Amino acid sequence: MPQRFKKESVDEKDEPTSKKVESNIEGAVEQVQQEVARGRAPWYRVLQRTQVLAAVCIVVFLLFGLLAGYVYFNPVLAIDVFITREFQENQNPWFQALMAFVSWLGNYPPLFSILVALTGAAFWLARLRLEALYIVVLSAVSTLLNIGIKVLINRPRPTASLVEVLQVVGGKSFPSGHVMSYMAYWGLLFALGFILFKRDRWWHYALLIVPAFFVVLVGPSRIYLGDHWASDVLGAYMLGGLLLGISLWIYLNLKQRGVTLT
């Protein structure tokens, strides 16, 4: 009898705790929804954003096509070699560690995929389901597009005879896979943070600063480590930005029409 009474007492204590956790989760989700509602832009501003995005995407597409064609016929460019050597003149250990840190996550595609999936799940639980779908799908499309263009352009990576290769990797060079994957994931998080939320809380700024840090520094890190030429990085920023821009253009139009996933 004492043991049975003790077990029932524990169950009675656990029940309020589970309800409290569930209540806290619901409260957090409701707070996120309120923040999204506060940050929602008027229709005319959304229309302006979509028009600007469409114009920028057209220009970037043309420039990327020119760059891709040029490196296809000229795999090694003197300007690329010069830029890499200039980058690698700074041999400070702290700087090399920073460059390696920025690229580290992209060196392990399975780990990066888990991060993308967890982020998508977090947005889904916050009832931002269209955004959750975008996070997962955009990263997948970016990876497939990068692989396809690398096969098509077939550009060799930098070699030790031309520059210092601090991190040896395989595969083709144009465009940089790290930069494209970071643009798809971190770039989208930055855009969603800018679109969905007003910037009046510390975590609003964190949602902008952290993604911007990785997007800005991943390109220089690929050049510094000798993994890619500067033109590989430029092409990846252009193509990744183009893919992100098209995705945001579709996203803003869907939001304007009130499309959500339930």
C-alpha cells in the first residue's frame, strides 16, 4: 500500500509539470505569431519589394551567365591567382582559425542538413509552416543546382602549384557549394528575420547578425583556404542570391494572397 500511494503521488506531481511545459510552448508560439503580426508590412510595400526583387534577379541572371561562360573557356584566371595570393598574405593564426570556423559547417553536408531540418521543424512548431517549407526546400534545390552546374562547367579547383591550399577537398570548383548553401540557409533566415519581425528585441537583431556573419565571411574563407577561386565565390554569390531572390519573390506574392499551410 505505501508503494502504491507513493507512485500515485508522483503521477499527480508529473501531470501539472507536463501541463506547464505545454502551456509554455503554446505561449511561446503565440508570442511569435504576435511578433509576426506586428511586423507585417502593408500591401503596397510588399508590391514594391517584389518589383525590386524581380528587376535585380534579371540583372544577376545575365551577369552570372556571362561569368559562367567565361570561366568555362578560361579555367585559370590571372586575377583569381592574384586575389588568392593577396588573401593568403595574412598568415595570423587567429585569422586562419576564423576562416576555418566559418567554413567548418559546410564541410559536413549531413550535419548541415540536420541543422536545416531542425530549423525547419522549429518554424513549423511556431506555426510558420510556409517559412518552414521554404527553409528545407530552398536548401535542397540549392544543393542540386550547385551539383548540376559544377558538372556542366567542370572547372578544376585551385592547385598547390599556383596558391597555398590550406584545406584539400575534392570535386569541381565553379560555383562554390559552401557559398550557395550558406546563401540558401543563412540568407533565407536573414530575409525572414527582416520581413517577419520588427527590430525592437534582442533576438530580432540576433536573427539578422548571425546569418549575416556567415553569409559575408564564407566567401572570403573559401578563397583564403585555397578551396575556390574568387570567381567561384562571386558566381556562387550571384547564383545563390538569384535563387534566394526568386524564392523571396514567390514567397512575398504568396503572403500577399494570404496563402498559408495548415
